[in-house]
Amino acid sequence: MTSGRSDLDVVTAALAALPPVGYGWTDEMHDLYERFQREPDLALPQEYRQKFESQRERQRLSASAHEAWWSLKKRREAGGLGRAERAEAAELAERCVHAGLVAYEAVHFLHRLGRPEGEEVLLRLVTDLSVDKYVRAEARGWLIRLRRPDYDARARASVEGEEPLLPEAVRVLPVSGPTGWGWDGVQETPESIDRARRVLEALLPAERLTWPEPPPEWSGRDDEDDDEEPEWLTVRIVQRGLMPYPRLVTRERMTELRRECELLGLDVSAEDFVERWVSRIGMWIAGGTLDWIARLDIERTADVTPWAMDLAALYMERDAGAEDAVKLLNFMDDEPHSREVLTRLAGNTSLRPEVRSWVKNALH
């Protein structure tokens, strides 16, 4: 492993010699460039030759910079970078991101560099719109990892004196797993079934939601590009860090969540942030509750008939947890009342087309 000083010099030299980015590449040019790499003496128009030679030089410099960052990461992990070297490395990493020189490797190094130098640069990058959006997303992911201990510490803090935003029936939910939203492992007793009913009644919106809520986990099936996670998912990750249990969903912590999202470069200005995210959390908890009821042992069906089917219908009509509600009705379709509810919903033209499609599929 080389010295930290020599690695920094390699990155500095690569930045100084880096040719400008070549734009306007076509598929044909990419194919031709691959031939050029195999056949350097290939006859080419002068414009192509200059572009290809410039690209080859960028690749050579990128390779040397990549090795230097890898070496610097190892040295940082071993505690071998002094304060001055850390500050210089942070500045060089930021320059690499702006120059498009092994930007992802530079961002990863900033995470390894840690606080304060690495975090300070990452906080600038995630809000800098001149940085490629995919690189910003990568920087945001590493920044969240770096700040996670802060979230964990806040989650351990008492809620005394804070304003709760979820109904009491929800705040005292039995929790399972680190996220606290599911019912996995909760025993099927009359008490837990009654608690599930009270949760669903408490969370049922008074009127139809103006926006259908996303699922609690992203499956890549939404309207967003398959290779680009929606911003709400990042908010969800931070929210679960700060508020892993329903009792922690307070106005004070929601304010902190919004402030943190702004620091992370997320756009939270176009919505009533607190109201919308409390609604989302509530619908995710309701969805998990509906799913738990749907999976009850068959001998427990009588304990939830007809109230669970009727509540599922209300959730669907109010566009809240609709997918889990129709699953409940589908899983219990041997129960006549469940079939009656599905049949009635199939004729409800006020339901979103997607929800009506789920209903019709459940009837077949």
C-alpha cells in the first residue's frame, strides 16, 4: 500500500490532466470505440480519433484514481490519515465528483472518511443540483448510513412531553421486529383479535384519501423508473430510523424528520409533510393489521366475521390500505359474507380502476 501523500498526489495529478467529458456518443460510436481499443491504428476521422483518445485517457486516469481512493480508504480504516490529509482528501473527493472522475468511489471514500470532514462534503453534495442525480442519490445513501447513530439515539430518547400523532389504540400496539409495524409472531388470542379491530377502527380515515398511499416497501412497480428509487422511500428509511415504533410518532419527531430530509436534499416542500406522513404511517400499520387478520387460522374466522370484512370494504372505499383489504376478502372467500362484500364492491364505480381490478380478480 502506498503512502497517503502519494495517493493524494495521484488524484491531484489525475484531476489536473483530465480531458473534458465527451458528449454526443451514439451506439455506433460506442461500437467503433471498442474496435479502436483493440485496434489503435484503426483509420478514423480526426474528430472521432480525438474523442476516442480523450476517452481512453479519461479511462486511464480513472483507473489510477480508483486505485488511489481504494488505498486511501484502507489507510483511513487503519487510522493512517492525519488531520491535514483528511481535509485534503475530502476536498479532492468533492472535486472528483464535480469532474466526473470515479465519482462513486469518491463518495464512498467520504463515507469512510466519516465525521467531520466526510460528512460536511456529503451534506453539500446531496443539495448540489449541478451533481448528477444518481451520484447525489448515492451520496445520500452513504450520508444516511453515516448519520444513522444519531437516528438510533433519538429513537431511544423518551417521548415525555411530546405530542403523539397516532391514536392511543395504535401507540400501544404489540411490536415485532426492529421496525415495529408488523404483527408477525403475535399470538391469535381473543385479546389480540380485539386489539386488531380497535386499531383498524381508530385508523380508518373519516373520508376518502385524496392520494393513494404507497406500499411500506418499494417493489419497483410504481410509475418511477425501475432503476431510480422514489424519494418517499428515502424519507421512509429515515423515518423508521427516528421513529421505529408507533409510540414514537410525535409532532416533535416529525419536525425533526422534515428538517433531516431537507438536509439530505429531499424535496418536502410540495406537501403538508406532517399530515401526509402520519397518514402514510397509519395506513401502513392498518395494512399490516389487515394482513395479520387475513392469515388467521381457519377456526378463528368466526371471531372476525362480519366486522373484518366490513372494515376491509370501508378501507377500500376510502382508498386506504386497499390492496391489503382486498387480500383479506380474497383469503376469506370461503366465508359467504366475504363473497357478498366483494360482489358489492365489484359494482362500485367510485373505486379506482386498479382497486376494482383487484376485486374482480378476487371473485374469479
